[in-house]
Amino acid sequence: MLELRGITWNHTRGFLPVVASAQRFAELHPEVTIHWQKRSLQEFADYPLEKLVCDYDLVVIDHPAVGSVAENRLLVPLDECMPEGFLADLAKNSVGCSHESYFYAGHQWALAIDAAAPICGYRPDLFAKHGINLPKDWVELLELARAGFVAIAGVPIDSLCHFYMLCIGLGEEPFSSPDYLVSQDTGVRALEMLRQLLQLAVPGCAERNPIAVWELLTSTDIAALCPFAYGYSNYARATYCDRPLSFTGLVTSPAGLRFRSTLGGAGLAISVRCQDVTTAAAYCMFTASERCQCGLYFDSGGQPGHRKAWLDDRNNRESNYFFRNTLATLDDAWLRPRWNGYLEFQEQASYIVHEFVWKTGDPSRTLRELNLLLLRTRKEAAA
């Protein structure tokens, strides 16, 4: 009997689908057992892969880790153990840059079994009750926030991703220059916009991640809208929560540009210490296949990474058309850097931005801190 161990993150969307696919794979291959464990959403974003690959055969990862993966050969290159045609089909059926996000330094390090980006979620019943409309632009969003209708995911990592989105909405992509994160004018303005909105949000948002925000909206009437948080199709399903949400795209920025949110999602990868790479690769391909993604994976609470699952009529009917209503936003989502050392920058920068937002720091000084941090982490990575 072969036993493989996997680690994913702690939510229905992250845990149950891989448990279900492992169970079905074991039924098809009785000589194999796959045990899945889970870690927190925060650990999913920043827990060192160097430690996870020592204990697990299969790992679900966030794509900014692939620079470190490639540098340190922490995972098995999937292009060396999977058919070229299979990977080409996944690339063709990617949701936005999801598949591409795990390709780095000439290798495919994970399969995009899950696709996500910040999107807008709201309570149609509360909008009707209060006679309010979806905001179309930044000004209308601030008006709703002042009226007490808006919740935001304001924990450190989400605050940083919001900052990236605001910079892009003002016309400048972060990391475009080798010398600084973003220009002074854009960075300061984006920080001020972020603080203004988050401090207008309903109380408690400094400690809320996307899961907590969607739980708030579906279990209470405290807020009616979240303008951008990583989407969870679970909260659009009437079978999952009492007050299901509707989801849509993002508002336009003060520059007249529609905001581009920061790509998330999850990739299924094989540890370089896996005891049976051939079997692990077969399981990964089974889980990422069109059939599993459109059926078993979605049915188990998953948010598939396969494009055909996002276009599937049944999946959309059962999720209040979550997928079709947000696909354009994911297709347009911005891909974070993946160079070795970026994760160290992301972890520290998240807390710098969070402290600025919630402790009323100085935007120019905060931007200088971010720029110095970027230069330092790039230098350390190159050493």
C-alpha cells in the first residue's frame, strides 16, 4: 500500500475538493491512499515551503513561491513527469494567467487547480431594502462606505494587494522600475486612497481576511458590499450559506481605468522529496483534469482552475453565476512578481502597509520604507 501526504489551506474551498479527488483516485487505484491536512490561510501565503516539502509529498502553493522553488529545487518540475499535450491543454484552458503563474525558469512547478482574484461581492436583498445601487466608480464606492455599507479585507497581505491594485488603477504597475516599487506620486496617492477607504469600512476590518469578510456578509446584516476581496464561490451558493451573495467586477479608478486586482488562486505541486513521483503526478493530473474540475472538484466546494469549469452552465446555475460574472476580472488580473526573495518582500511589506493604514502613518515615509525593503530583498536574493 502506497501512502502519500498532502497539505492545503483551511477552508471548504481549499480542503474538501482535494480530499474528494484523493478519495476517488484511491477508488480507481486501490493500492494508493492520499491523506490531506490543512494550514491557515495566512500560512498558505507565507509559510516556508522548505519546511513543508520535508513532511509532505503533495503541496498546494501560492504562485509567488515559484522563484524560491526554482532556485532551491523544492518541487518536482511537472514538465519532466507529465505529457506535454496535457500541460498544453491546461495552458489553453487557463483562467487568466493562472497556469502561467506556476511556470518559471523554464519549468512548470504546479497545476492551477484553483483560480481566484479580488472581486466585488454584495447582498442584493440589502441593496433592495436600502434602495442603494452598485457603485460604478471610486467616488460612489466612498459614498457607500461613508453610509456604513462597506466591508473590506484589511489584514496585512490583503492591504498590500489592494495597494498594488490602486497603483495599477492610477496608471502604474508596481515593480516596473528596478530602483523603486512605484513612483512617488502614484505610491503616495494609492496609500492615501487605501487608508481613506479602509477607515470608512465597518468596524473590525483590520483583522478580517477575505473569508472573514464573506462570512460577515452572509451571516449578518452589518455590511452589504465588499468592493474587492479574493472571491470564494462558496458564498454565492444557496446550499452553503444563509444569505448567498452576488459577485461582479470592479469599479473604475479616479483615473477612469477599471481596477485590475491581484491574481491569487492555488497550485497543486509535488515535493522534491515525494516517495513516488509517478503516482503523485497521476493524482495531480486527475485532479486538474477537465472532468474532475467541472464535476467532482466543483461539487465538493472547490473553485476550479480549469476554464471550462468556469463556463459550465450547471456550475454557474448552482453558484448564482459567480464564474461567468467574474471571469473577465480574473482574465485581467495582475500577476505578482515571482523572483526568489519576493516572498520575503511581500511578508514585510504587508505589515508596513497595514501599519500605515491603521496607525495613520505618513505616506511618503511609508513609500520610502517599501522602496528600501525592495532594494534590500533584491540585493539579498542576488547574493
